[in-house]
Amino acid sequence: MGPGCIVKTRLRQTNSIFFLLMSMLAASEASVIHRWSFSEASGTNVLDSIGSANGFVAVIGTNTDYSRLPGSIRLAGGTRSQADYVQLPAELLSGLTNLTVELWATPRAGQTW
């Protein structure tokens, strides 16, 4: 049984105030498990400051199409066969039942599909 089942079982045995308290306790147990801040000064490493899921900038071809800025990486974009990208580890989401992703990005140009 998962934590949600236990809370539902106890809700039948007690009042709704207890249920709200249990819900708040369950929500407070959630925590950030990975964080990439892109604050490395140079190179292709993208370090996970909380966990161990380090990534890297995949450089496609001979041209480097990315640049590092304080706290960010700027990707130039382009065709799939030529554009650099950030690669995070495989199986990163395996085993997770709930997920929140926060991403701050600034599009610099539109894409014609």
C-alpha cells in the first residue's frame, strides 16, 4: 500500500481535519532530488548540485554552438544533426511517480516547422 492508501484508510476512521494534516505532512516530505544551475565557468560539464546525475553539453560536429554565461548555457540551435544540446543521464525519471520540472528558458528565435 502506498502513502495515499494509508491516508484514505485513516480518513474513514477520523475526521477531515486529521486528513488535511496528513496531506500537509505528506506534501512536506517532497524534496528536490536534482538541480542543475549551469554555473560551471567553462567546459561541457553540467553538474547536479544535489544528486549525482551529472550531465554534459553534447557538441555535435566540429563547431561549438553553445556558450556559457553566468548561471546559464546558450544553445545556438539549428538542425538536429548539427545543434549542440544538454544531455542528462539516462533513466533519470525511472521509478518516480510524481514529477515537477522547473525550467527557466528564453527563446531567442522561432522555429519554422
